[in-house]
Amino acid sequence: MSADTPRPEDDSAAICDALRAAAAGGDAALLAALVAELSASRRWHALFDARLLEARVALGLPLAGESRADPAAQAALEARSLDACREVGWPLLEEGKVAAGWMYLRAAAEPAEVAARLGALADRVAAEAAAERGTGGADPFAEAHGADATLQEIIHVALWEGVAPDLGLRLLLERNGTCNTITAYEQAVSRLPAARQRPAADLLVAHLYRELRASLLHDLERRGIAVADGATIPAILEAAGGMRDDPSVHLDVSHLHSVLRIARVCTSRESLGRAWEMARYACRLPKEAVYAGEAPFEEVGEASRLFFGAQLGHDVEPAVAFFRKAAVLAKVERTGSLPGDVLVLLLARLSRPAEALHAALDRAPDGDGPSLLQATGMLPTLLDLAAASGEWETLRQACRRQGDAITYAATILEERRRG
């Protein structure tokens, strides 16, 4: 350190002298000087403490320890605390200190805004890292905070904190590949409400579809088989004679099974179409390459083909008959509620609410409480099905038989509310 470089203690002394001078103008002037200094020097954690100190002074509360304020003063203190969280949380996030920023923003910011800013930050970090690689020069942002560490923090907040699961999965997919991303989905996303799962599920479906299609095209090119541009997976298979007796496997079968299971939450026609095409591929896999799934998807390829295809208008009645039979068998053999739940889900998506209501009232109970499909909101409620079908009395009669006074009362209230 040269003789002309100020030492930290010299800076601190100068700041304290400035605060002493400002104090002559009163408490407000002292605190304003403190806030200005900390903000200018980007000392965000200290700024948060200064804002709390400022709030306590303004509200006439003790400067340290428990406030023991009356309810109005306590509410005002909490409001100012949230303001301070936003004031320091956003700059920390913009600087790439995502974990520190989230510590403040968790209770103070709308998740949608945090998600949007995390997405912008991830794009900026990636662009700057790419520019650094291209020029061979130093990237101040990456050098100061570490692009890799920043992306890891974005993934943690986006995925594991549930702020933006699709963003977290996209980054994880780019960094760690398909296997780790599927595992992360199962652990962090699968029990979120269905609407929050769908963007992440759409992402995985699109990724595996591209991976499978590219692998198939490469195989056919190697065999000298021409395929039209933009050909679907079924068309590619047809060009190769269907591949029914072909031992080739073009991607990890466990990945295919997992993504076909994850895709059940999807509702967009694009994702349903991709899942149906992948299910068509799964139907031609060699028997020794596949393994049984959970009922009613023991034969994953065929059951998935029917499930996704029916929603696209393919083999609708055979699909309904298949899942209805599976639901009846599960009830007779007491093997769980999933077959019945899948039947309800399919009928509801086919806009057959009366059939879905009857299937829901008839499905096997889950001994451990609500099924996963119920818990994540994939299944419509009984009230929704009764409203869509107009069969309020059907539901009320079921409530009488089962002694369900709560749902019975709810049907009366909901029918009146919906007019």
C-alpha cells in the first residue's frame, strides 16, 4: 500500500468525522448522512441496519433490543423493514450476490419479479462469460463474483426455493445434463401446484423430444435412409420401417419413462404432441430395454400413447375404455388410487365432466390421504366437476352416503354462488 493510498482506518475516521459534523443538524441529518455514505459505498448489509435504526428513531422506539411497541408502531416498523429489505435486496441480486439478496427479498418482494430479475441476471452472466471466452480477456463481473458461483446461486433460489422452477431447470440442464435435471424435477418441482410445474415440465418434454429426434435422424442418416425436413418421430420411424424388430435404442430409456411420467401435468397441445410422439417411439422399444411402470402405466409406451393421444383426438374411446378398466381393477384389487385418478383427469381434459364426476366418486380411496394428483391440483375438485356437469344432486347424494357434511354444505353454497 503506497503512502498516498488511504488506509481503511483513515476512511472510517473520515466517515465518523463527517457523521459528527452532520449530527449538529439533528438526528435526521445524522441518519441521512449515514444512509448516503453507506449507499454510495454499496455497503448493503450495513445500509439495512441503518434503515432499521432510522425507523426506530422515527417511531420513538429503543435503538437496540426488543421494541415492545404498540400494534400501530410495530406495524409501521415492519413496513419500514420490508422497504429496507427491498432497498438492499435488489442491488445485491443485481451484483450477482443472489443468496444474500434473496435473504432480504424472500419476505419483501413478489416472486414473479424476483423470477424475472433472476432470468435477466442469468442471461447477463452467460453473455458476459461467453464474451470473456471469446476475447480471452478478464470479465470484471465474473472475476469479482465468479460466474459459476452466481449461476449456482440462481439455480438454488430459482429451483430449490421454488421462485422460478423452469429457469432453475433450464440452467441445470445446460450445466449438468438430462439425468441430474430429471432428478431435480422429481425432488423440487413434482409436488408444486400443477400450474407451477407445467413450465418446467414443458421444458423437459421439449428437451428430450429434441434429443430423441436428433438421435433418430443421425441413425437413419448413417443407414442411408432419407427423411423429409421437419419429419415427426412417427414419420421418422415409418421411414425406417417402424423399427418394431430393431434392437436399436436411441436414448436412455429411464429418461424417456421419467419424462413421459412428468409430461402428464402438461396441457399445451405442443407438449402433448411431443409426449405422444415419444410414447409412439416407446412402443417400439425392445422388450428387454423397458421396465414396467406403476398401474395403469405398466406398459409405459402403450398407456402413454393412449393418454396423450386421446387429448389430441386420437383413439379417444379406446383410451377411455383402457383407463376405465384399469380404474375398476384397481378398486377391486385395492391397489391404489392412481388408476382412478388418471381416469378422472383424462375425462376432465376431454371435457366430459359428468363422466369425470362419476369416476371421481367411484375411484378407490387412498389410505394415506389425498393422492399426489389431488395434492398438486392436477385433478379438478368435486365442486368444479359438479358445476361443469350440472350434477349437483349426484354429488349431494354421494355426500349423504359417505357422511360428508362439509362437501354437502359446500355444494349448496357453491351452486348458489355460481348461479
